[in-house]
Amino acid sequence: MAARKLYGAVESRATMRALASLLEHEVEFEFVALDLNAGEHKKEPFLTLSPLGTLPIFQDGDLIIFGSRPIMRCVSHIYLNSKTNQIYMAPKMQGIVSTWIDVEDHHFDPPALKLISELVYKPKNGLPPDEMTVASEEAKLAEVLDVYEEKLTNSEFLGGDKFTSADLTHLPSLHYLMRTPVKRIFQERPKVSAWCAAITSRPAWTKVVEKY
């Protein structure tokens, strides 16, 4: 069987999510960095692997998956073991995990992405952030975090009593947001603040940040 490979770009939050999942599950793989600026992901042979040009791409023999959340979901099911298990065998509990993965995707990520764009990417390119956009998106994210604060009063993690993909999927955005003034709205919520500290200090995530 061909060696496992992850194709992606280290500056991409999506690639960081897939890296975190693979490292959490102690999967051996080769990381192949692609040049986004050169549009390498939109050319062959990568379009054969990901017809829409979506990154990252995970390949394990004849298994090819593109997109960070599908990769994350797949990895947690295929490569689970007693040491790295992030799956609940009880369907009801796994349904809760799936719910919070979708909450991140549809409610947390949209304002987070806009805030990262305004507070991280724009300054990096010498541009000032749009303060009205920042205020609007911060308010939206704060509303989501209020829901998280309530959820985390009943369990240590979003998916229940153990770390799962529902938590992991937040890590790339947290990596950037916690380095901006928006960090304040996380710290103002005790349960959310403790959750952030717990998941961002995990060895696999530390490895993503330090190595990639």
C-alpha cells in the first residue's frame, strides 16, 4: 500500500485542522506542502486527487479524501485505538459530537474567519482593519460563545466528557484569534476560557504549531 500523504499548505487553517487530527491519532504520514500562491493545488496531478482544487488532501492507498472536516471525521473513525479514541460507540453521544462539529462550521467559523481576516491577514499585508466589521463580527462570535459557555457548564468538552473532533475543529481559528484583542471575549467566559486552555495545550496541537 502506498504511504499515507497529506497535501496542503501550512498557512491554511484547513491544513492545520487535518494535521492536528492525524497527529492526535498518531497516524504516520508524509506531509507534502503545496504553494497556494502558485496555484499548485489547481493543477495536475492534484486536480485528479481533488477535482475542485480543495485542500487539504489525504491519501492512504486508494482512499482519497479532500477537505479538512471530512478528513478529520474519517481519521477519527478509521485510525482510532484505545489510546487516541475520540469516538463514542453510543450513537446518541456521537450524534452530539457531530452536532458541535457542525456548530463550529456554520456558526463559529464564519465570524472567526472574518475576524482573522481583519485582525491578522490585513495587518500582515500593511492594511488597517475595518473597525465596523470587527465590532459586528465580534458581537456575532460573542453570541456563539455564550452558547458554548452554557454547554461547557455541563461537560468538560463540547462533545461530552472527552476531547473529540468537536473540540479539535476549533483549534486553527483559536490559534489566530487568541493572538488578537478578540481574546478578551474568550477570557470573559470562565468555562470557555478553561476549555480553550485545555485544548490548545494538547501535545498534538503544540506539535502542529511548532513543527509546521
